[in-house]
Amino acid sequence: MMEMWTGPGFTKRHRGRMGIMGSIATWLGVAFAIVGIISEASLTLLRLYPISWYLLAIASLIFGLGCWLGWAVGIYLHAKETEKEAESKE
């Protein structure tokens, strides 16, 4: 786990995985919010209270935001490395 903070290599190598996790977490957060809205509008409990569904949605969206941030940093670092390699060839 410490490898994440020792250099940019980890972020560049795992940017695809972070993008997939960000997508899943974002859609999961949207689904949790929709279930919370349906639960509150129908005045029934769908296993949890509506506020619990909203809190799950917020937690999932915050996790997704972190994944998307890691993905964006990985893309940026890859672009900088590619640009540096192109300049050194010239």
C-alpha cells in the first residue's frame, strides 16, 4: 500500500482500474439516491430508512470522486511522460 505514495508509477499503471472503480462507485451512488427517493416518496421502508440510502449515496459518490481524481492524475502523469519522451527524440 505504501507504493501508492512513493512515486508516480503506481498511479500511471493503475489509472484504468481507478476509472472503472470510479464509474462503478458513481453509478452505485446514483442508484442508492434513486432508491432513497423511491423509499421516501412511497412512504415504505426498502430494507433501510431513506436517510440511510442517502448516506450510502453520499459515501459512494465521495469514494467515486477519489477514484476519478486518481484516474485524472494518472492520465496527466502519462501525458507528461509521453511529452517528455517526444521531446527527447527530437
